[in-house]
Amino acid sequence: MNSPILSPLPVDPLDSSMGALLVDAGKLTLEGAERALRMQKDLGIRFGEAAVRLGLVSEDDVQEALARQFAYPYLPKGQANLSPRLVAAYEPFSPQVESLRAIRSQLMLRWFARGHRALAVLGADPEDGAALFAANLAVVFSQLGEQTLLVDANLRAPRQHEVFGLRARQGLSDLLAGRADLDVVLRVGGFVDLSVLPAGTLPPNPQELLSRDTFRTLDASLASRYDVVLYDLAPFGAGADALAVAARAGGVLLAVHKDHTRVAQLARMAEQLAEAGAEVVGAVVMEF
């Protein structure tokens, strides 16, 4: 009897999940992975570091693979149609986002750990950047694994549909007017724990609409569905809309523009919010 011809079993050179992710993403060839593995073993360094040293991949490629390893969602630069100023989505390892995570930690301890689910974000003027801050804050909460909803409650000059590249025609105002249901809440692609409720149709009476009992009912419904509900409010100087929403949310975080927002203006905001029944959880000073 002839002896059978034995073929060698295929050997997977990727004993590193980092390598497998880089190959699957098309960032690295199998031959390149073998070279990186040899350097990894010879020098006793990490696979990603070896691949970067060999010029096979970039630091951004490695960071992206690490994020996938640890289920930490973010988007490579140029992907999706989100605003490039959404740094928490595109540059999660930057100093700005480290600051956002520090703010998130403080809010978790000082507000959400006390049983609250909703928080409003408020700036004094349109130039204070509160909308963009609220958007980035929503992203970092979702990256923590918290089911997060960002509500665009600025029914005068909404921004969140632009920041997240949404084309929704209906939203919060339509819900409050009884012209839509919660189907108008939209998931953000690439972030399984992040949703946005756009402002919707711009109404002629935003203050009255937000002051209705319908909003109280909606707020309770949203709080029962999500771990974190963030409300992006119209600027304080635009009218009393912010007071109505902040009172329903219970707490408000003030967004302050360095060298722009005046101390007297900040004190007036805090005083009127307290009179409306909202707790000022803190203030964030932004430089841009």
C-alpha cells in the first residue's frame, strides 16, 4: 500500500488579534503580518508597535484596531458624514476628548449616580459652542456603553442634524404637537449606543410648545428608555425656552466661552435656572 501524501496544515501567522484586525481591515497583508510577528518575537514588543516600526501601518491604524478590540467605537477620519468638529467621534485619543471624558466622569458621579437620567446643556449665546459640546459629550457617554439620546431642543436654530449629518424632517417639535411618534429618533451610524432626536419642524411658538405637559410626559418616557438623555438648548439669550426644558430635565450644565461669557451673565443664568427649579450641576469653560 502506498503511503498517503500528507500536506502540511495551513498555518495562520496571526497569533495576534491585533494582526487579524489589521488584515481584516485591509491595512496589512499576510506577508506583512509575518514580518511584524517576527519582529514582535525578536524584540519582545507589541505587534502594533512592530508593524509601525516596519512602516507597514500607521499609528492611526493601530489605534483603530485597538478600539475594535476593546469595543470602543469611533470613526476613522473622512468616514461618514459627521461634522469634522465632532472630535469624540474622529479623534478619541486627543487631549480635547480626554477632557471630555473627565467631564463625563464628574457628571456620572455628581449627577447620574444620584438616579437622574436627563441633563440639559446651555450656553449664553450662539457663539458659546454649547451645541457642539453637547454633541461631543453624547458621543463619549455612548462610548462608555451608556444608551445615550441627544435631544435637539433648540427649536429656533437647531444644529444637531447638521453635526450628525441627518436629513430628518420631523423631530421633537412634531412629537410635542402630536404629529409624530418616537420613530423620529434616529440611530447614529457607527455608534450602537447613540441616538439623536432632531428638532424637527421649526414651530412659530417654541416656548409654548416646550412648556406643555406633553413635554413632561415625553421626558419621562425618554428617561425610561435611555441611560443618559442630553438636551441641547437654545441659547439663554434667545428667550425662555431653555428655562422650560431645564426645569423638566432637572439639571443643567452651563457651557461658558472663555473671554466671551461675562461673569454677570453667568450669575443671571444660574439665578433664573434655580428659580425655574433646575439645578446647575456645573460649568464648562471652552476655548476655541
